[in-house]
Amino acid sequence: MEKTINEIRRLAKERDAVILAHYYVDGAVQDIADYVGDSFYLAKVAKKVQNRTIVFCGVTFMGESACILSPDKTVLVPDMGAVCPMALMVDEEEIKRVRGEYDDLAVVCYINSMAATKALVDVCVTSSNALDIVRKLPQKNIYFIPDQNLGSWIASQMPEKNFIFGKGYCPIHHVISPGDVEEYRAKYPGAPVLVHPECPLEVSRMADYVGSTSGIIERAAKGSEKEFIVCTESGVGHKMRALCPDKTFHFIEKKICDDMKKITLEKVLECLKTNEPRAHVPEDVRLKAQKSLDRMLELGAK
Ligand code: 13P
Ligand code: SF4
């Protein structure tokens, strides 16, 4: 493993490549990355870095977003088979239909979506900025795609707006149930429940804290409690254990995103050797998708 890591470092330098990783990829991959974070943070980093090449250790929509935000860079995704299933759960005809039904409508799209979808919407959001951004939109009617669970969580915090939801969901978070939370609470009484909003609304309603991967990590690090129940993908445990070696994290049945786990050190090395595979977004799609991502960066800026 050390040989692979040294080779990755050498080639990254040679190619002027920066390595970005999401908290759900394997811990060994997070450890070689220059930047590790949640989707919002990584989008901001992808836009600002000066390097010629970005190696995006995450699923393909993340690499596409980097292409959209930094069109002059080569964006490598170590495994193009790492596709977020929720990003494909979009019905483009339905977007047209809903737009036709309301005058005062914003189509809000979770960043977990493909570039072609982003090109059809008004603004993108991530789990860490969705509440803030949707609140700032002047429209009363919000068509939230594709994640019905994140959409429902936002809607539950904003009774003044009217929401229509897409039918998508994250297969990893969607199956976490209120029964799981009850079971873990009984096993670990007093441990706060930290929930990602991709979980069903009934689970989010039971939480002591609801937030993005980085929000969950921060809540665990700042909290005075010693034990936590965590309802998200188990990859975030890597950072949590590193930051809080004295705390214990109980993940609901070790939820694992197989697509994120397709990114391995060996594939990172291989893509740096071959300069392939590259994320690509056709220019006409990119220009339209850029508007919804730029709007997110603008509205989401603190
Ligand atoms: P965040 O890291 O933005 O919370 O996103 C979670 C996720 O599912 C990414 O695919
Ligand atoms: Fe997609 Fe869920 Fe995997 Fe995130 S955890 S990449 S939303 S399948």
C-alpha cells in the first residue's frame, strides 16, 4: 500500500493534480486526498483550485459538477462505474409537466443529479445548504427533485411554501427506519441520534441533529457526549474516529454505498498514470447546468 501511495503522490505532483474525496469513499482514499468534505465543500473547492487536473474520488455526478464549474481543467473520476443511483431517478417529462402547472414555481435540484438534469432546473442545492437556499427563493411553489426525503425534510421546516416532490431516493438512507432508531436508542440510551436528511422524514423527525456529512461530523466533534447513534453511510466514521478517538459511534447496521466504495487507491493510481477516465459534459449542457450550480454558490455563500 505504501508503494501505491508514494506513486500516487509522485504522479499527482507531476501532473499538477489535486485529489478531492467525499467522506463516503474508503478511508485509505480519504487519507491520500488533498481535500475531503461534503458535496457543497467539494463543489466550492473544485471551482477555486488552480491545478491543471482534478482527481475526483466520489461518484460521477461529482466529477461532472467539477467539469461544469471548472471547464478548463481535466477531471478524472477513478471509476466511471461509480454512479449514484438517485442521480438517475429523474423524469425529465415530469419537470416540463410541473412547470406547466404553476406560474410561481422554482425547480430545485439536489446536487446528486446528472448534468443533463441540472441543465433543466433553476437552482441546485446540497444537504448542507438546501434549507438556507430554498428559504431565500422568492417562489412559493417548489418542485424538489430527485430526493423525496431531503425534499420532505426541507418542506417540514418551511410550512409557508408549497412543495411538490420528485420520486427519487438514496437506496442506502431510504431503508433506515424509525424502528432502527428505536432499537439503537434502547441499546445506547442517552446517545444523541445524528441523521442525514436523505433518511426518511420519520427518521429525521426522531433525530437530535439533522445535517450533511460534515454537519454530522462537526456535531459529533463538538458534542460533550461520548456515544452517538449515526444514521448515514459508514464512511463518515473514518473522520469521526480520527477527530474523536475517545468517542464511540454506533452506525445503523453499517450502511455502505457500494458506488462510493468502487474508488480504490489502485484506481486512483491507474487514472493518474493514464489520464483516464475523464468526466465530460457537452458544452451546451454545461452552460445551462452551470447557471444552476452558480446560483447555488451565490445563494449559499455565507
Ligand atoms: P453530503 O456529503 O453533501 O451530505 O452528501 C451526501 C451524499 O449522499 C453524497 O452522495
Ligand atoms: Fe448516492 Fe446514496 Fe451513494 Fe450518496 S450514499 S452516492 S446518495 S447512493
